Amino acid sequence: MIVGIDIGGSTTDAVLLDDEIKVVSVEANDPVAAASGALGKLISSYDRRLSEIKAIAATGGGARALGPDLLGIPITTVAEITAIGLGGSSLAGTDDALVVSMGTGTALVSVKGQRIEHAGGTGVGGGTLLGLSKHMLGVSRLETLERLASRGDLSHVDLTIEDIAGGPVGNLPPGATASNFGKVAADATAEDKARALVNMIAEVIVVLSVLAARANRHDQVVLTGKLVRVKPLLERIQSTRALFERGFVVPHFADVATAIGAARSLEG
């Protein structure tokens, strides 16, 4: 059996590729401790023995801190771009797509058969969402922000096409955003601002993804990463995508796609 481990800044995901995908996550700042803890939790949670694990594929920012083996099991370090591309495309069942990893920032990866390339990215992502949320609202947990955003009203914060033009412009409907935070009302609530923050991050990701997909001639965009867990953000992406001629897919296990991609790289 092969284990894939994605070591992030605060969260480490470990997946076991067996007859079905098995997943655990741990929080730790030290990459070696995180990887060891994730591996131990994985075999304990799913009643496996360490001797059954033949290889570990490690990726993410903390992977470089690992040695040649972990608890006696050999480690192969996998480039994060490769892991993102393989994970997203394999989960979506395609070999032609733009894979978008929505983590602390956002990475865009072009997959065409065996060719996996970094198509670009942005520093706007989950880190931006949490940073602005903490600064503006005093909220530092995604779960709290999600609850606030679900009750917010964008019309109290964002400027729309209708606000400016009184109706649609070209293929842009009246409700399309003309300016994020361009109409912050004095009585805008914390819920309204939370909704607008989520909206801004979602729209930046959609627009950049569509531009990258067009540039690389992809019809399909596969969304992965921890931000797929934020329901208001995902809903906004799904509604905004209707403006563009691209299909957006969120496969099962999308939130741990990079760890899965690392493991997939050792198959065969």
C-alpha cells in the first residue's frame, strides 16, 4: 500500500490508497512531527500495520524537512505542482483540465495527458480570507465566518452592474459584481461584510481560473483544496461560472486532492 502525505503550514493530510481512499488530517507546526502523527493516525484509524505500507509520497511545503524515510518506510518527495495536477485530474476522471488548488493561496495547474505544468496562481486564497476576516470582523475560524456569511446581504457592500448601468451590460447580468466592497453601507452588518469577503475571494478565483483555462485551452476546471469546504464560497463559484463557457467540477475528496496526487505518482 502507498501513503500520500501533504504537509501544509498548519494542517497535514495523509491518505491511504487501498481498495478505497482513506483519509486523516492532523494539526502540527513541525513537519516531521506532523508527518509521523498523520501516518500513525492513519494506520491506527483504519486498523492497518506499519509493515503493510510499502512507500510514502510526501509533498507540500514541509516535505523538504523530511529525511529519506519515515518510521523505516522510504519517502519519495513529489513536487507540489505534480501532486496537485495528478490529484485533481484523477479524482475528476480526466486527463485534460485546469486543476485549481484553493489553499492558503491559489495555484493553477494545467494537465494535458502526462504533461503537468504550473499555469499560474495568486496569493488570494484561504489565507487572504482568514486574514481579512480577522482584521475586519475579529473572526479567525472558517466555520464562524461561514455562519456569518450565510446570513449576509451583498447589496449592502458590493456595487453591481445594475447599480452603475441600470441593467445588463453585454453578457453580464444586472446582478454581476462591478466592484467588490464598492458600496459599503453605513449600516452594513458583520454578516454582510463576511458574505462580501467570501464573494470577493470566490470571484477572484473564478476569473483567474477561466483566464488560465482559456489560455491553456481547457474546457474543464477542477476545484480542489480546503476552501471547497466553505459552502458559501463554493456556491458563489458555482453561480458565477455560468457567465463563462467552462465546466467547473468539485470531485469527491477534493479537499485532500494534493495528498492523493502524491500517492498516485508512485502507482505503476
